[in-house]
Amino acid sequence: METIEGVPRQALSPGPAARLAPGRRVLDVVVAVPLLLLLAPLLALLALVVRVTTGPPVLFRQARIGAGGEEFTFYKFRSMRNGSEGPQVTGDADPRVTGTGRQLRRLGLDELPQLWNVLRGDMTLVGPRPEVPDLARRYPPEHQWVFRHRPGLTGPCQLRSRAYAAQLDGCPDPEGYYLKVLVPRRTALDAEFLSRATAWNVVRYVARTALYLFRAPWGRDPECRGGGS
């Protein structure tokens, strides 16, 4: 079996794509279209800020794993230095993150271009965090089931992203810690949400995300208490 830095590289075999309920797809479109129109001036302003402060490219494009293990192109505002190399997970104090990028990340603004992914059907409003292909193939086999499901713009793991990022700071092997410690926690949270992924629960998570982002400028983040567990 091929290994990467001593870590076995598993074949990605999550199984067939899980069907997204029609009501959730309608909700995705009903929310994504107005938000893209409403936020268009802010998106243009953020693009200008990124371009002026860190140079091109403005958007970060990367392959991520979608439903059924299929890859899609994921979009966000670039928050890391162009051409920087290192672990495929990012700690809270990662030196690769630019000054502008750190503010965008803290406020969750770097993720706004993913509304386009939601509208396209690559992602849904609430679901598992979209993973990069290499890390996805290195997930323990018992956790690869999560890639049957359409990834989400927000979700239980995304609401703990700051706490998870803080746990990676100072790790001698951040990818190993992520795969061995954080992945089991994340998939457990995803399983809990997916077991009752009704339209009402989607709306609840969208509302919780809005509150999460509203509190960010003041550093009040209830989801991060207790180390993100």
C-alpha cells in the first residue's frame, strides 16, 4: 500500500452518493440566489481588498471531495500566501495565512464564494466539511462513509472550526493529529446531524451560523469552548 510520510494511503471508497432530499435542494437554491444577489457589492469589495493587499489570484480554487467521492472545484477568497507549501490542514496561528486572510477567516468571509458551489449543486447549505482528496483518501476506512454525502457550506464541524484550528497549533504532525483525533470527532458530529437532516434543522444551523459569525468580531464564540470537543 502506498504511504505518504508513513501514513497509509487508502483507496477512497465511500459507497454510492446519498440522495439529497428535494426539499433541501429547493432550500439551497432559495437561500443561495438571494444571498449572492444581496452580497454582490460585499463580494466585489472583498475581492478588491484581497487583490490590493495580497495580489492575484483573488479566488482560491481547489479540488474537494463531493457526494459519492466525486471531485469538484471549491471556491473561496484566498487567505494564504501565494505558492506557500506545508501541511494540508491550517492551524489558527499558521504563518502561511496573510494578514488580510486572517481577518477574512475570523469573520468567515473567505467562505462566501462557496454560495456559488451551493447554487451549482456541488455543496449544500448544511453538511460535512468538504475535504481535500489526499486527506480524504487517508481517512480511516470506518470514517470514509461521510463522503457519500454532499458537503456543506456550514454544519456542526464548521461551527467548531476555530477550536479545531487552535488544536493544530504546535502539533509536530498536524495532519496525523487531524486524521487520528479530529476526523473521528468530526464524523461523529456529521452523523448526528445527518440522522435528522430535515429542512427545519438546516434552517436552525443556518441561524446558528449567522450568530456564530455575528459574534466573531467581539471574540465571543460559544462553539469553541471546551476545546471544540
